[in-house]
Amino acid sequence: MRLAGGSNSHAVLIGCGSYDDVELPHLPAVRNNLDDLRTLLTSPHNVALPEERCTLLRDVREPQKVGAALSRAASGVEDMFLVYFAGHGALDEHGLLHLLLTGSDTRLLGWTSLRFDLIRQTMASAPARNRVLLLDCCFSGRAIEAMGDTASLYFGQLEIAGTFVLASAPANTPARAPLGDRHTLFTGELIKFLRDGSAAEPELLTLGAAYRHTARVLAAKGEPRPQRCGTGTSDQLALAANTAFRGLTAEDVPERLSSAVGLGEAGDLAGALEALDVLAQQCGRVLGARHELTLLTHRALAHAEGESGRATAAAARYGRLAEQLAAQHGPRHPDTLQARHEHARWAGIGGDAEAAADLFAELAVDAAGALGPEDVRALSCRWQHAHWLGVSGHPERAAAAFAELAENYRSSLGERHGDTRAARRNHAYWRDAAGPA
């Protein structure tokens, strides 16, 4: 996590608030977007861009003027190349995205607008280590009605190799630029975050944090969440110092944890992973590795890692968590048992069936001792042990384990219970897999 270097960076801020085409409503707040973003980026407390390295293009009419400015800026940048656009967007009859300039004619999009694929080419070929694109596009109600699923067509074109992209949702003009407001909705929340900071964030405000903040605030207002694209480490690049930073306290953790988990529940697993990882590191530094809130955050992070397809990472984190909980509370404490269960489960899902079988064998003994041999959670551990025995290449042992489980279920739940029948089906499956004795 670091601030972008102003002397080795360049930002191009493009904004169109007035339009010749009568079909395109004016967006007076765009002027303030540009001025206030430029103030933030050139501030000595933030990126500290020199004035000549923060190009402002206001109400530009010709696409070639924008193209020339982007090409010049991109060619001499080593650290960060940032491009911002605020104004109308449109999709042509082929569904391709165009950014509309003051002189654009909606009947002649290809000739009078800025084609997004040209921006993509310029950014993808720029030598900068970090490439950032911020889009705040309005779409007229007519455009949305004509194109149907505008959001999918719009967001589907924003992926640019090696570039961090943060884009507002393509809602209609009134929702995107409320009358009388100083800024358009998305840019306003972005500027407020970078200018005022957040007590819930560390010393520097990264691009990833900016995304999480705008997504959370806009969703709370009933507005569509912005979207981000991009891989690599650009989301850890900071644009501003956090003026509200006061250091993490235990009282801050529940709200930040809830906010991060909420991102995952809304489908943004990448955002949840990033937020939880940052919070877990901060909790470890400030509260200590064994603090209950640190452990709770690591548990949430491990779950998010597993759900996002990183099974091996989830297993490793649950394993460390289980060791810490066992040292504090003992191996048979309910929290320890739960962490051990998830450790074993994700180890198996991650491809290490042998380890999963061994871990569940040990867990089954401790769960039975802590909860009782007939407890459903203890029986579940034995079931998992039997399953992973079979998967790891020991079908005869799996069949024997399921036969014993079936008898346990029959005696406690009855002959016709679903668990009894399921255990017998698994016994038959692994018995057949084992072949003749």
C-alpha cells in the first residue's frame, strides 16, 4: 500500500457537462467533478501531481483532441496513468460503448464520439506500472430502453488488460446527477471519501478502499453499486492520505467486518477478500493475533477464500485458526471443533483427500468425546471421514465405516430415517467400488 508518485504519474480528467445534441441533457455538476478531483490529485498531501501532469479536458468537442492528450500522457508515465471521464455514454447498434463529447451527435456516434475501444488500446499499451480508469457515465432513458440490458453490455466492455477500472452503474440522468447537487452521484461519493477520509480505513486511501466505500454508500441509498475490473496490485495503490485516520480500535471492528461480509453476500467476493485481508492484518497489529476479534476476522476471511475458489488458502487459514483456538480453549472447545471441521473440509475440496480423511478421523474422536457419540455433529465428522477415505483410494475402509455409521443411525433414528438410508447407499457404493473381497 503506497501513494502514487506524482512526479512519475499523469492524470487526464475528461468531463462534458454541456451538449450540442438536444437529445442529451446538460450535466452542470460535471464542472465541479473536474475541479475538485484536480484539487485532490494535485494536493501535496495526496498524489501531489504537478499541474502539468494533471491534464483537464472540459467540454471538449472533437474526439481527436482527447486522443492526442491521452497518447501524450500515456507515453511519458512510469508509475500511474489515470484517466477519468464524466458525461454521457451511449451504446451503438452493435452494442459498442461510446463516450459522448460536447460536439457528439447521437445519430453519428461513430464519427463524433470517443470510441471506448480506442481508450482500451491506449491504456493497455501504456508503459505505466499502474493504469487506472474511472468512469462516471450517464445514459439517457431512451438509450436504456433501446438497448435492453444496458448494464451487462456496458460492464462487459470495461475489462482492460493490466488496468484497474472503477465505473458507476449506467443509470439514467436524474439518478446519476441529482439537480442542484455539487457533484454527480458516483463522483461525489468518491471525492467525499478521498477528501474527508474514513475512520474505518488505514493511513492511506487505496483504490480498493474507494470501491468498497462507494459500493456500500450507494447501495445504502438504494442506488446500483459501481463495478470494478482488473487484477494485480493496483487496488492497493493509494490516491490520498486518510485525513480521518485515528488508528483501529476494537469498537471499529464489528462494523467493518459486517461491511466486508456484506460485499461477499452481494456477490463481490473479490471486494470481500480485500476488505477482510486488510482488516485481519490491522487487527493482528493493533489488537494482537489472539484477540477474539482478530480470530473472528480470520474466520470470515477463510470462509471467503473458500467460497471464492481458493480452497487451499482456506484450508491453511482454518488450520492456523484451529491451532490458535486449541491453544487458547483446548482441542474440544466448540469454536476449535468448528475450525478443525472447516480445515479438514477445505483440505479435501482443495484436492488433499488423504489429509482430509486423517483430519476428520482425529476430529471424530474429539467431537464424540465433547458432544457424545450419538450427537449429530459427531456423526457428521465420522461421515466425512468415511467419505474422504473412499475418495483418497480406500474404498474398502470407506465401506466398513459407512456400514458402522448406518447401524448407528438405525439404532438412534430408526430403520426408515433418511440418514440411515443415505449411509446404506454410501456403504453399497464403496463396497461395489472395492470389488470382490
